[in-house]
Amino acid sequence: MSGKSPPLSEFRVVLLGCRYDGKSSSGNTILGREEFDTVGRTAQCVKRQGEVAGRQVTVVEAPGWWSNVNLKNTPELTKQEIVLSVSLCPPGPHAVLLVIRVVDAITEDKRGKLQEHLEFLSESVWSHTMVLFTCGDWLGDTTIEQHIESEGESLQWLVEKCGNRYHVLNNQKREDHMQVTQLMEKIEEMVAGNRGHHYEMER
């Protein structure tokens, strides 16, 4: 046996984040077709499956929370759906993608709210989480690394908390399959780093 685990034949991914940050669009980009409604609000978890780059991929989108509302004031139903999202892809997701728009400034306050909502699942969720930046077209010639650097401590803290795992999607350029292939490779790397384990609820 070599130290390298065989590539995953299936991926289970959960999309979490604030409302209007592009979770539905990202789900569509990952699966390569319109599977998630990008017009109406996602009030309940939506689960879709498809084949991506030769792998069976399950994507679960959880309803978003308001970016300016702390966990305590987030509706009970939304919280239940956040918990439900990880159990909708049994035995658990390989990756939790924390969706953040590149255009949004991550203040200390917003970082705290993101942290609260994510840790509502459990503290251990971080080792299975990757920051997924949307609106990649907005970066122009700036690299995501330069952007993270310029954004200041809160965003850097968030990226570090996710083990420096991040990826950018330009949901306007869905025909660019390379961005999804690279995302899959990063998820694969993360799973290998977790010794092949997926995320499981502790509750």
C-alpha cells in the first residue's frame, strides 16, 4: 500500500453561508447545470446529485442566514435546516463549503457571526470546511491571495481557521470546468488530510 489513498469516487458537499452570497449559483456551477433555484429564497435544504469529472457528487444547499444577525436571533427553522444539511448526505459530507462573496468586506463582527453559525454544527466542523469565494469575476487581475492579504485580519483568521483551504468560483463563467476540477482536487486533498474521514455530527 502506498501512502496515497485512492481518489474518491463520490463527493458529498454542503454549501453554507449568508443569504445572497451565491450558494445556489455555486451548486449549479459545481454540478454544471441548473439544479438550484437562484431566483427564490432557499427556505429548506435542497439536495441535488450529478456526475462531475467522473465522480458522483452530492450537493446539499442549506438556507442562508442574514449576515447582520447573530445565531441567537437566527430563526429556529434555519438553525434546524443547518443541522439537517449535514445529515442529508449520509454518512456525512466530505466538505463543508463556507460561501462568501469576494466583494463583501469581512469585518470582525461579520466574522464572529459566520463563526457562530458554523460552530452551531460543532467545533470539529472546521477541519472539514473550506472557504468558497463567489463573484470571482470581481477580482480582475488581483489574485485571491492578494485579496485575502489586503482584506485584513478577520478574513485571514477565517481562512486560517479552515486550514488555509479556499477556492474561488466565477459563477458567471460556468463553462470554465477547470475551476470545478480544481475545487474537487482541493476537497480530495482535504479529505486525505483528514485521513479519509468525512464530517460527522457530534450531537
